[in-house]
Amino acid sequence: MPGMLLGDIVPNFEADSTFGRLKLHDFLGDCWGVLFSHPRDFTPVCTTELGRAAQLSPEFSRRNVKLIALSVDSLEDHHGWSKDILAYNNAESGSEFPFPIIADAGRHLVETLGMLDPEEKDQTGMPLSARCVFVIGPDKKLKLSILYPATTGRNFDEILRVVDSLQLTAHNRVATPVDWRPGDSVMVPPSIPEQEAVALFPAGVYTKDLPSGKKYLRYTAQPNPHQE
Ligand code: BEZ
């Protein structure tokens, strides 16, 4: 099954969406993108996921990130289901769903992008889309991908957290450690020699002593985030 590797340019596909006909690169413009697939409309786990994504949509916008959902159902289903999701969120009446949902009833896109789950099939035996997340940079390259099966819902706070890390590390020669949150210390990558690290991080570099004697656990203060 074809798929996408980190660093690949995400194809500039055209598709019908709840926001009208959409051409990926034009829609994203200079923004980052989070393109995420889900198995089916009118299903419980997907409803909770899209509900959470809708709640967090102002946080994604603040980071200059556009959200785009995708599934193998029709546009008509997407429009009907968006109303259910807004109701699940107890959104004010008259609220609009904040981001487009792409219709891929022919499964062309999910197949091209490697988002199908061969283990999860519909009533006719056709595979459904998996819970795939692509984070796309302003250069239209794939920066991160996450792949969950249909039976496990994603955590959209984690997706926001990885966007924070991706945006920080796109502009600074640092790496973020386990469970990093904005404002926490960051790590100096192994590719930066000691002398260069001293010059590069005037806030200082703290190295933790280890039994091996190797000085690879190097921390520094988080650089100021770049305005995306
Ligand atoms: C769900 O969204 O609840 C779901 C969809 C397909 C398979 C399993 C669960």
C-alpha cells in the first residue's frame, strides 16, 4: 500500500469538502496543516475525536495550523454528521463546524496517502480508513505522522503538543524530551559539538553526569518560540 514518508511533499490533491472544492496546497497557503483521517461518519469514537478537535480549533489557529479531516463517507453524510458533533459539544445553536471534512467515498485519497486500515472493514468488506494524522509544514512536507487503529481514539492535546515541538525545532537546533511541554527545558542534539553548544546556547548548557561518563544528556532553556 503506498504511503508517505517524513520529508515527502504531501500531494497537492483536489477534493470535495464541507468547505467546498479544496486544493490542499492552496488551502494551506503559508500555514501548517493537520490532515487527519477517521474510519466512518456517525460512529462513536470518531464523534468524540472530531468534537475535541473542534474544541481545540482556536488553539490550532493560534499556532497558524489549519485542521482538515477526511473520511470515506459522502459530503452529504459529513454535513449531517457535523451537526451531531456540534450537538455533542453542546455548541451554541447556529455554530458552524470550524474546519473542512473531505469526502473520499471512492477511497482514492486514503489509498494514495496510505491511510487505510486493512484490518477494519465495512459491511461490504471494504477496508475503512485508519486514524492517521499528518502534520504538514508550510513547505508542504510531511513533518510527522501518527497511525492508530479504528478502535483507539487519538489525543488531540498530544497533537497540539507535537505541533509545539515541531514548530520550535523547525527554527532552533534543539530537541524536546519525553513529555515536554512549552516552557520546559529542551535538549541539545548529539550532532552539536560541546564548544559549539556553549556558543549556541548563551543561557547555558547543563550536562547530567552518567555512569558511562558520556556527556550526551545536555539540557538548555527553551529558546523563545518563533511567531509562525
Ligand atoms: C468509532 O468511531 O467508534 C469506530 C469506527 C470504526 C470502527 C470502530 C469504531
